[in-house]
Amino acid sequence: MVKIENSHLNRITNNQTTNAQQIDKQHRMSDRSNEELSSIKDEAQLSDRARLLAKIRTNLEETPDVRSDRVEFFRKQIETDTYEVPVEALVQKLLERFKFS
């Protein structure tokens, strides 16, 4: 009868158990760190100037490029031949434009 001793196997099993416990501990620590990180919320603070610029941009985006009410007003005057060119204002603008003032 042959007796088989497994003392060598016991050392391997103990090493594997120790390694498995260390890996398990690392996973638990990693999971805890991930939970802590996921509870942190991103936050941004805008300066008063940035808020003002954002408000101005919103207002500009909402303002039409063409004031249709003014266009319609002048269109009706031109169609009915009641539009009068403000000659003095036109001359003044031309003089300013060409620097004759």
C-alpha cells in the first residue's frame, strides 16, 4: 500500500486562498471607490458676466433679423405712394459718410 501525502497541495491551496482573498478585498475596495465617485456630482459656477452674456445671447437668438412690422409699414407707404424720403436726414448721413461735415 502506497501512502500519498498532500502537504505540497496544501501549500498551493493556501496560497490560492490567500491570493483569492486579496483579490476579493481589492474588488470590494474598488467597488466602494466607484460608489463614492458616482455620488459626486459635477458642478459649474458661472460668473455674473457669463450669465449676462448668456442672457444677451438668448435675447438675440429670439429677436428676428428683420422687423416685419417696419417692413410692412414702409411697404404700404411705398405702394400707396405716400412714402416721403427724409431729404435732410439723407443728406446729413451722406455728408457724414463721406466726411464733408
